[in-house]
Amino acid sequence: MNAAITAYLTSLQVGRPQLLHHGSKEVLSGIFKLASEEAHHVGFLGIEGDGQGDTVHHGGPDKAICAYFVNRYPYWSERFGRTLHNGAFGENFSLSDWTEEQLCIGDIVEVGDVVLQVSQPRQPCFKLGLRNEWPELPALAQQTGYTGFYFRVLQEGIVKAGDMVMIRERHGAKFTIAAANHVMYKEKSNKRAIESLLDVDALAASWRDQLTARLNKLS
């Protein structure tokens, strides 16, 4: 879990929802985002110039900013046989240095004059596969745990690509994003593991609801 105190916002991506073809249907999604060199205002509900198509499963205070780790892209590029660049996972923030094994649910970071808190791992859906023309990618992301994650915003402000990202406060539970993914996808019947994750007060409501429902079925 040891991580450098600082990383960098290697790139920042924003995008408005657009229609995607999914079989015989069209779905609205904001997963296609473009890199921006401009400074952007970050509010409690997200980044200026960004948007989501499915506001039931995406967006909101607990999912204000989607982040992914630059260090994961070489793995995916090698596995896919095609280079995947920053933004391929539809993330707003592409972060250097860290991975899911090093950031924890509830960790507080600063970037620019914005203060953020890790709220939950990302749960990749089929649109990630559409984005990259790789239908198996969402399931592979879950299997590997290389999902990325979401931030909630504690203090609004301005960010831009190249800003330093600094860990301001470690959450006491020390429950990594990787460990949370392990509980969600590989410890589905482990009541003790589920209860431990639910004990993390900073865990997002959507994950709390899913895990509570699962725990109730196991009781």
C-alpha cells in the first residue's frame, strides 16, 4: 500500500454525452472524452465542460470525478495488441505513479486548489467495451481489479493538466481500492470482508447499498 505522497495529473479529459450504437439500439454516454490543456473549475458535481449520459449510474456527489492510473495502460495495450492512451477508460483524471493497490477509500488528496476524497472503485460497464471496441474489457477490468475509481469533491476550485496531486490525509481504515474490488468481485460470500468494507465511513452510498443488500441475503 506504500505510495509516493505526490503524483501528477498527467492529463485531464472532459466530454459531453453523445449517442453510441449498441447493437440495434443507441445509448447516451459521456465515456468519449477529449484531453484539455485549459484550466477547469471543479464543483461538487463534477468538472466544468463534462457530463454523463446515464445519470442514474454515473455522476452525483460520490462520483464527481472519474480517475484512472496511467501505469495501467501499458498492461492493457499489451493485452489488447493496440495502444490505449489516456482517456481510453473514459476518465477525467489520468494520474501518474499510483495504482489501486496504493490509494485507499477515504484518502484525501489535493490537486490545484481542489480537495478530493476517494469514494469508491469504478464499476466498469458495457460502455467501456464500446469505447474501445473490446467487449470483454469491462469484465477483464473487474477480474484484474484495474478499474480506476471515483473522487468526491470536498473543496471546489480550479485544476489543469500537469498539476501536482498530493495525499493530504490517509484514511484510518487503510482499505485500498484493490481490496474493495476484491470484496466486490471475489469475496461475494465473505460476510466478514463485506462488513469490514461497510465499516469504512467514506465508502460511497452506491457501494454501501449493494454490499448491504448482499449481506442481507447472506444472513
